[in-house]
Amino acid sequence: MDVTEKISLVSKPPTEEVVTQEELLELFKTNSKPKHYIGIEISGFLHLGSLISTGFKINDFVKAGVDCTVFLA
């Protein structure tokens, strides 16, 4: 997968913002396996919609070659 495909995967919805496209391009050019951390604070019942959308986004990151870590609080 080339860098532009990785950027489009990481940037597609439900992603709301990326610091800059240029920084993302530089990250994928210089790092073969960048790291991504996501933290989820579970208070009360976990909404199924949140779980599904987060899972799809993590899948996009993994397909793009990103090493994902999920923290549950």
C-alpha cells in the first residue's frame, strides 16, 4: 500500500481532524510502523454505536500499517 492510500484510510470518516496532511505524509514516509494510542473511558453502559465506529477506525489504522494500542479506563 502506498503512502497516499494510507493517508486516505487514516483520514476518512469518522476521523474528525488530522494535525496537517503534510505531517501525516512525512510520518508515513519516515516511519514504517507508526504508533497510535486511543483511550476510552467507560462510565456507565458502553454504547454499541461507539464500539462499532471505534472498531472500524482502528481497523483503518491497522490496514494502513499503524500499530494501535487501546487503553480502557
